[in-house]
Amino acid sequence: MKAVSDLRADIGEILLTESQIQARVAELGAQVSIDYGGRSLTLVSVLKGSLPFMADLMRSIDRPLRIDLMEVSSYGGATTESSGLVRILKDLSSSIEGEDVLIVEDIIDTGLTLNYLVRYLRGKKPASLRICTLLDKPARRLVEIDVDYIGFTIPDQFVVGYGLDYGELYRNLRFVGVLRPEVYSSAG
Ligand code: IMP
Ligand code: MG
């Protein structure tokens, strides 16, 4: 079993430090608070990767809000690639009909997961549907997606930490860093 200090050794460059993330999340929360004016909103987080982001973002939004959680996974394929076939592991617990919904995501890579999710949630007739992602990796986009709030735009590198995983590990790191390629190439 690996300790967090061992996980740290698997990281090459640190892309975003804890304080950079905290400062940007506070800005995003302030912007969301302004944009939604007097309206209340529902944050829909996409587990598990967006868990720390959701927890920090919701506390920086100065509006009445509700939260709901979904969990999705892509079918099969290598764990650093998205297959685009999305399976819902956990659905919403309440109706979002007529609600102002903000999807909270960890990262948009190919866009296939979010593309599926947006179509699924639109079918539930929210009053509005916007997207907030901590990270955007536009280099690999396969479908066009209108993203309303972006924390950071990052280069085409596989990153972990602050919720993001490789093989379900590294989510508990406080920063976002680039996983050393040896870690996933040696995994077979
Ligand atoms: P997409 O469908 O290709 O946009 O992939 C979105 C999902 O793939 C994210 O929610 C992550 O779970 C995962 N993902 C994409 N890029 C990375 C990365 O660099 N690190 C960790 N997970 C990633
Ligand atoms: Mg995810």
C-alpha cells in the first residue's frame, strides 16, 4: 500500500499549487454569485473527480443553493483514455425541472462525457443549464461544448490530484500535477 509521500514521488511537474487552486475557485464562486443574481441554483457534481472542487466551490458561492450528485463512468478502454460510452452509476436524487442547474466537473478532455451528460440533463427540463469545470484540456476535444466557467486551461498532459485519479489513486493530493508517464506505461 502506497503512502501519500509515495504518491507524491509519482508526480513530475506540479501544474497548479494548492494556493493557486484555492484562489481561482474563490474567483469562480464570486463570478457565479454575481451571474445568478437573486436566483437560487442547483449544483450537479459529477463524481468522483469533482468532489474536492465541488466542496470548495459551493462554499465560495454566496447564494442559496442545493446540491445533487451524479456518478458516471466510461465503458472499458485504457484508464488514461475516454471511450465516450457513458454509463450512469448514480442518478440525480431530486427533480431539476425548472431549476437553474450548474454542472460541476473536474476536467473536460475529449468532451464526450459532458456531451452525453448535457443531453441527458437537458431532457430533465431545467430552466437553465450551465457548465463549470476546474480544468479544460482543449487540445483533445472531439465534440464542441460551450463551457461557461473554466478554472484553468491546461496542456495535453495526464494530470492527477485535487480529485483527479489514475487507477482511483492520487485524488487526495492537494495540488494538480502531471503523472510521470512511467507510472502508466509500466502498468501495462
Ligand atoms: P472526456 O469524456 O474525455 O471529456 O473525459 C472526461 C473524464 O475523463 C474526466 O471527468 C476524468 O474522469 C477523465 N480524465 C480526462 N483527462 C484526465 C486527466 O488528465 N487526468 C485524470 N482524469 C482525466
Ligand atoms: Mg470525472
